[in-house]
Amino acid sequence: MIRQVLAVFLDPRMQRTLLLQAAEHISLSLSAVVLAVLVAVPLGVWLTRREQLAEPVMATFGLLQTIPSVALLAFMIPLLGIGREPALAALFLYALMPILRSTYTGIKQVDDAILEAGRGMGMTSRQLLFLVEMPIALRVILSGIRVSTVLIIGWATLAAFVGGGGLGNTIMSGFAMVSPGQILAGGIPVTLLALLADYLLGRLERVVTPRSLRA
Amino acid sequence: MIRFENVSKVYNGNTPAVENLNLEIERGEFVCLIGPSGCGKTTTMKMINRLIEPTSGTIKINGKDIMQIDAVDLRRGIGYVIQQIGLFPHMTVAENVALVPKLLGWNPERRRKRVGELLPLVGLDPAEFRDRYPRELSGGQQQRVGIIRAMAAKPDVILMDEPFSALDPISRESLQDEMKRLQRKLKLTIVFVTHDIDEALKLGDRIAMMRAGQIVQLASPEELLRNPTNEFVAQFIGRDRLLTDPDVLTVADVMIKPVTVDPGHGLAEAIVTMKKRRVNSLLVTDENDKLLGIVIPKQIDLTRRGTVADVMRTVTVTTAPDVHLREAFQRMFLDHLDLLPVVTAEGTLVGLLTSTAMVDALSDVIWAEGDAQ
């Protein structure tokens, strides 16, 4: 089996294909996560100001999470056709929840005493958000983004089912040819990408956390 | 400079938290708001910086109705210190202290200078503490930073909401001392909420004793101790503390039970009694406890036989149990007396004032005042 995998990795043509697919994979995952951050972070912040909406909204997004991924992807085809767009849309929806949840909890967990001090000192709500709440919640928000990213890199494999490209293509052709070597040749880079993303985002979390907030 | 005019605060239809309150606070004054929980002291304080807005009435600062001032601008001109300290954990000490100046648009150099001025005021070395994070400080140090953070932009008023109650007793004590010193030195106007009467007596120029949303008594600590307006105030201050006021204490509070003998007692026996009871005088009384005289050792000549009646001296100076202690002590002091028998109007001996009792009573007073300063 190892020999089969090595055979794929050492084939110059396959190398090029894998590199190309990895690039697609990264681009697809990254786009989904970036879009999810752009939506989920502001939404999470907004929910901390509308607490009675927080649970219903988050329950709805939680429900989305439970739809089987293949089903969600298939569901996107009538809406967005095949190709990159339906894959991106599905991945985006999956990426939302961990970021939304972590933003909401991160901001909620900021000590009330700190907020009262800030308000009492004459900070506007905007200043309170950007100078106090966001910096303190940043680490928690980043950990949500990290969870989403790792998740999405894995799920982006399924993009191949709707013609969305990425390393899933290699895995799919592995299935088609009943070639475990080929399946692994697609799967291993996905795993490595996920681990790499996890590591890099973990580093980022530490870098942006002042030493006083580190556990 | 701060004036409450008929201020009330009612939370959705319930009984008012603050009712028709009138209060005028002078510039440079340290006013303590005190009372049991739920008396409206915190609400009263928070209405000054509009964290809570009055239901009716007006609050003026320097003659200006605070409702006419933008809440954010108002707060930037008022220092605020809370019990939980509330330092921003992600900012250094310097960043915390310089926050309001930054919001007010001071340039970095001016902010830096101000931090350098403020830290030493509360005994923190700027070189050492400027770049530390709150978590790297002790509770006492954190609240020191909290205090200078409130002073940073030279506010007109500083509001303090039980700032020391979460600290250990030693830090609390020293921060109280420092706060009072700073307030005097910089002529700060401070409104201070506390539930600790000792703290209020120690810090306040005036104390507003509150109950059920109203001020029951507004007075200096001295006045409060001497003349509590009613039972509630007296009870809040505490009986012990009231009694230790030398003007309130009477002879009966500190007199001791004297060692007495009857006039027929032999001299040798008298000496043995003194030795056994470890006293240096005996009071001679008849069967009705009427004071006849006093015997001290140097009057006893053991070479002669006789009774105490033969050698006792009559007592010319006595006092009564209901005499104010201060008066009785003055008497002892002026007449160089070690002893002052206490007799009733009918001449019955009921006690004895000694110089030891005087020292005890004085030290109680000093201790009580020491607690309250």
C-alpha cells in the first residue's frame, strides 16, 4: 500500500495534478472561511446585543450543521448548478456555526465589571466593542475560526462531488479505480493541510494574545 | 458643586430606590454614602455619572443640569472606581491609566508624562509597573491603579463604589490612608459608597446615612458619633463606638469594685488583706456601706496595736456614678489623686476610680478613634 502511494506521489504528472488540486482546495476552503468570518463575527456581536434572539438564531445555524454534507451539496446543485459556487456555498454554511458560537461566547464572557468600568469612564459602545470586548474575545473567536478551518479543509474534499475541484478529485478517481494508493494520495495531503492550518492558526492565537490573557 | 434637587429613582413601578433626595456636595469634599444594602446609596452615586438616570428631579454639577450634558462627555469628566476594580486585562498599567486621556485626545507624550506623575502618587514605581499587565499585580496594587486611572484626566469629581471592600484588611487599611491623603493633598471631590461604618468615619468629611432611599442623617463623623438623629443611625454606628466617646462615658462605666474593710479591722489584718487582694489602699465602710475613710500602707505603724479606725483618713474628694468621666478624670488629674471613691448622694460607696481605670478608658477612646481615622 505504501508503495502504491509512493508511486502516485513520485509520478511527475500526478505531482502536478496534486499541486493544482491542493491549490484549489486551499483557495476553496480559505474563501469559505473568510466569507463565514465576514458574516458570523458581526452576527455574533449583534446577537450579544439582542440576547433574546441569540438562542433561536444559533439553534437555526446548529440545525444547518446537522444536514449531511453530501445532502447539502446535492441540494446546492439546483440552486447554483455545478462547479465551485455550490461547493463554496455549502462550505460557507458549515463554517458559520463554530465562528458564530465562539464570537458570541467570547464577547459574552467579558467580565461585566470591566464593561461597567469602561462605560463609567466614558467609552462609547463602539469604543467598548473595539477597544475592550473584541480584543478580550479575540482569542476565543480565533479558536472558533480555527475549528471551522480544520473542519472545512476536511469537508472541502466533498466539493469534488459537485465539480468544485480540490483534492477530493484524486480521492474520487481512487474510488472509481478501486485504488487505495490513489485514495490515500489524495487523502494524505488533505490531512496535512488540515494539520498545517491548525498549527498556523494556533500560533496566530498565541501571537495576538497579550501575556496577561494567556491561560 | 454637585447638587441633588428632589431626585427620585423608581425602577418599573416598584417602591422608589431613591426618594426625593436633596444633597449638596462641596468642591474638595469627601462625602461617604452609607447604609444597609438596598438603601439607595449606589443608585444615588450612579446617577451622578448617568449610569442610572433619575426618574424625577435634577442633578447639577457646577450649576449645570447633567441631563443637558452628553452622557459620554459627562463621564469623561468624572472619575469612576468600582469594587471589582475593572482594569482592562488586555492593556498594560500605563494603557489602563491613560485610557480616558486617550479618549479625550491627549497626545502620547502628554499621556506618558501623566502616567509617570500618577504612579508614584500611589507608591508604584513607573519604571517597574508601567508595562505590567493587571494580572501581574496584587489586588491592592490593582486597585491603586484603578484609583489613579480615575484621576488621570483630572476630573472634577471621583465616584467610588465600595472600592476597598474586596481587598484584604491590610491592603484596605493602607489604601484608605492613601486615599485620604491624596484627597486632602489634591483637594479632590469624592463621592464614596460604602457599607462599612469604620471606613466612612475614617474617610468622610461628611457622611450621608441612608435608609430606604432617603438620607436619614447628613453630618460630620464627629457629629454622627455624638448626636445620632435616631435609633437607626445609633444602631448602624454601633453602641460600642458611641460609648467610647469620653463625653458620653460616665464614672459608672469604668469604676471598679473597691476592696473595703470595716472600722474594727486590726492593722495587721489590714496589711494581709492588702497583700492578698493586691491593692495599695483599703476603703473603710460601715455596715451600710457608708464611706468612713481610707487607709494606705504608710499610715499603718505595725509597732502599735489598733484598728483601721484609728489610722484612717477621711476622704474629702469623692465623685458620683453619673458624673461624666471627663470631669472626674480632670479632678483626679488636677488634685494629683491616684484614687477617687465613687459615692452616691446618700454617701454609700459604690465604686472606685483608679488611675489604672483612667488609662484603660483613655486607651479605649484612643483605640476607637484610631479605628475611625
